[in-house]
Amino acid sequence: MQPQKIPMMILLICGTLLIVLLGTNQQTYAQQWNTDSLAAELKWAKHDTSQTDLMLKISYSLIYNQTIEAEKWARKALTKAEKLQNAKRRAQALNLLGIGKDLVNQIDSAYYYYNLALNQARIAKNKLVLASSLNNLGMLQQKQGYYKEATPYFHEAASLFHEIKNEQMEANVLNNLGLVYYELEQWDKATEYHTAALKIRRRINDLPGIAASLNNLAIIADDKKQYNEAIALLKEAEMIRKKLNDNYGLGIVYTNLAEVYYSLKDYKRVIFYSKKALKARTLSGDNSDKTRNYHQLFTVYLTLNDIVKAKQYLDSSEKLIENQKSLTRLVKLLEAKIEYQKYLKNYKQISAYYAELISLKDSLFKTTLAEKLAENEAKFKLKQSLNLIDELSQENRLMALKAENESNKRKNQLLYSLLIVGALISVFGAIFAHWRYKINVLRKEEEARFQQKIFLETLNAEDKERQRIAMELHDGLGQLLSAALLNIRAISGGGGQEYNHASIENAEKAIKMCIDEMRHTAHNLMPSTLVRKGLIRAIEETIHTINSSEKLKVSLHFNEVPENLSLQVKHTIFRVVQETINNIIKHGNATQIDIGLHSQQDKFIVEIRDNGKNYELKPNTETGGIGLRSIITRITFLKGKLNFSKKGENENVFSLELNLKEV
């Protein structure tokens, strides 16, 4: 969830920094300078210092919407500052040039100008400008992922802002430190700095800053699985964004709420907040970040097996990304397409997408490299135009041309090397995708063989159970009914009254024995108590029957038996308990048996302990209900785990563990 928040925070802080760099007060910070009026005022300015300050203000007013034009005014201000030999204004102009390069992701140029600005700020001994320069350098390191390198800049900047009592900027820098320590996965430190920033922002009533701090603290709470705290923080941030009528900020808050509820598997709320985020982004005109919400909705509908809606949002994301022509987002789109094809089990298409993904990542790498080469060349030209180096002599110019030719040769060699490397990566990628495909096919074949084995074992167990029931019916009920029939025939054949009375009694006894035998057989097949009153009562009845003999003491302990267990699962658990008790009675010579049933998160555990002698737990299909072998087969179907261990000479422990998500 976190990668969507940091760029927003950097943009917020960067905008605030520009105000500080220009040395304006809070009243000036509250107003928007009008470029035309500033340009008109510049015509009447008589002093170079006034002209320089106006140029800096014009540059600031244009920096976000017309960055190239803003850089032109910053260069003019730098030229004036050079003429005045004014280190403070040189630092301000150089910082603006650095921010301009930063906004268009020309990282090397931004780093170059920020360092020049820092040197000029130290010469000027101006704490405000110096702290701002340090913060800009820290943010640039942070943006590149050099988090440890960023922390010294931020610490020094925070100390300086604290000295000059600039609370707003101190809070911004503390916030940056929180973001850095979050990336370093030092969550306690990150929480400490975000909390400190929030405290200052509440004191000065900086509503956008408060919302940002709440958002960052919510991200940490989510990662620490403190979901209720994360939701509470985001709800407060939502109220502030609504008060500010900040639809852009609301889009981020709703996106983060959807992420938290996805962690909680509350898919209904994920859908609700993802759609609210889309609506907020539409109102703010922020179409580029809608791809994140489309991916959220795609993922949740795929999880819910709603393939039609999942495809709908995947297509929406694809359409938006194609219009944006962003290689990074195209990579994310391809990864989502791979997940979609995995769901469809379309391995051929998965392989094709993997090859396309590898090729796209290679293109992204080459594009970045080409931009850096062009940027380095532009930086050399800028050094000349800004008079930051001495004029080159004719001899130096010739040497520069030779160096440029050599550089071009090296560039061509590098590009050829990149093409070769790209081709090799594509080949290896295709080989890897094919290998993965073969592994998946082999794994599925192995799973099919295993399922067939289980199926055959189940059929075998069922056949043996049918044989046992047939024998019971034939040897038990059959013989008893035959005896009853003979007695009834004896009555119909005549005889004395006493003889007939005895025959009726014998027939009645035989029929009662048939009823008992039928009840016993039905109980073996499926205990009626289990169906009518549940698992616990069925086990308690079995225990009551055993305890009535007074030769063996059986106790039962349980907590929170899930109510949504299927009858099949309850029957299997009941038979496991019954078969284990039978084994203990026959082989263990125990006097005490303890049965425990309890739930632990997503697991249900049955544990049976006895104080009898050690014995081997062997499957037995001849006696004892449906037999342990059939039980093992059923538990394998339920993906459960059976374990039997011996602790000392007179303690045996039998345990069964079921995953409630699986059953």
C-alpha cells in the first residue's frame, strides 16, 4: 500500500520548500503570485536586488505548471545574483533550478544544482536557506531509494528549522524522516517521527499536514496488522480532506482504506472504497492514479471468482495505461494479466505475457539509460550558459569536441551491448517461462495421481464397510429374524396354549433383539445424537457409556467448537475419537483418558491423552466402527494432519489438526 503515498508527500513538502527558499513570510505563503503583475513590477524595479527577488518569485509561480519557463527566470535570477555576488540569492536560484529538474525526474541535474545551492547557502550563513537546501538533497536521495544517505541531510535540516522556530518546515522534515525509516523497515522510529510531525501540525493547525501524517501513521499500522488503528487514522484523515474539499487527498485516503479492508478480507468494503476513490479522482481530474483502483477492483473480483467484473476492470486499467504510455504502469498491467491468465489456466498465454514482460522491462532500462546520457550532455551545456565555469579557450573547445566524439563512440558501443544483452534476456526469459510451464504440468500430473490414489483407497474402505454391514445383517439380524419366523410358524402349526405362549415370547425376544441390533448398526453408520444434538453431545454420550463401567475414567475439555462444520467433518472427528478410545482400551490398559477439542485461529485441534502403556497405532478395519484406515483416508481428503507420540512409559498423545479454511 505504501508506494502510492510517498510521492504525494514529497510533492507537498517540495511545494512548501519553495516558499521557504524564497524567504517569504506566512502571509506571502498564503497568496498566489500573479505572473503578469510581477513581470510588470519588474520593468519598474531599479535595483538589481529587487529585480533578482522578482525573478525568483516569477520562477516560483511558474515552477509546477510551466517548468521550462520557470527555469529560464531562475537562470536570469542566478545571473543577477552572480553580478551582485549575493550567495543567498544564488542559493535560492540554484535550488529552483534543482526543483525544476527534480519535477521532470532529471535526477543527476537536480543533484548537481542542489549541491551548488547547499555550498552557496553555507557561504551565505543563512540558516533558513541552508536548512531548505539540506531538505531538498535529503528528498532527492529518498526519491532514488538511498534512504540511509538521506537521513543525515534530514537530521541537520530539522535541527536548523527548530533553531529558527520554523515549525511548519520542522514538521515537514520530521515527516520525511518518518518516511525514510519506514522504507528501512524501522517502524518504531518511523512512528516516532510521524507522531512528532503530527503533534506540531496539530499545534499550528496545518490541516493538509495533519491529514498527511495521519495517512502515513495508518500505513504503518496496516503493515503491523493493527487494522482497527489504521482505519481510525484514515477516517480522521477523511474528515479533514472533506473539510478542505480536497478530492485528490480523498482519492488517496479511500485507496488506503480499500487496502486495509483487503487485508481484513472484507471484500465488500474493498469494492466500496475503491469505487469512492475512483469518484474522488474523477472530481479532482487525477485520472493517472485511477489505475491503482482499477487493479484493486480487478484483484478483489478475481478473489471472489467474479471473472466478468474482474475482466471489466482489467480492461479499464489497460485502456487508461495505453493512453498514458507509461512503461512502469505497463509492467504492472502485464503482471495483472498474468494473474488473470493463471486463473483461467491458460499457460500458453502466460508464457507469452512473461516474454512480453521481460522485453518491456528491458525497454524501460534502455529508455532510462538514454535519458541519463542526454541529461549529462545537457548539464555540460548548462554549465556554460550559467557562467558557472570559466570560458573555455580555443584549445579546450577542440579537446571538448574530441571528447564528445569519443563519448558518442562509447554511447554507440553501449547501445550495441544493450541490444545484445536485451536479446539474451529475452531468450533466457522464454526458456525460463517454458521451464516453469513444464514444472506446472508435472505438478498437476502428480496431484492427479495422488487424488486417484486417495479415491481408490476411499472406494476400498467403502467396499469393506459394506462387507462388514452385510455380515452383521446376515449373521445378526438374519438369524434373529429366522428364529422369530420359526416361532411364528410353530404357533400357526397348532399346539397347546402353553406351547403357543412360549413361542410368542420367543418370537417377541427375537424381534426385540433385531431392533437392538438394527439400532446398533445404525449407530455405527451415523450416530443419531451427532445429527440431532451435535459433535460434543455425541462424544459425551460415548464417554458416559465408558465411564459407567467404572474401570476407565474418560474426561472431555473443549472450547469454541465451530458451528459451521459440515456433518461429514463432524462424523470424521467423532470416528477418530471413537476409534482412538477403542485402541486405548484394547492395547493400552489405561485408567485415565483426557480428550481435548479446541480452536486456534484458523485451526481445529483434537488431542487425546492416556496413561496406558505404549502401543503402536495401527490401522484396523476388522473391528472398531469404520476402522482407522478409512478414517485416515477421510482426513487426507480433508487435508488434515494426524500425529501419534509417546511421552515416557505411561503417556500416549494422539492429535488431529484440521485447517478450518480447507474444510
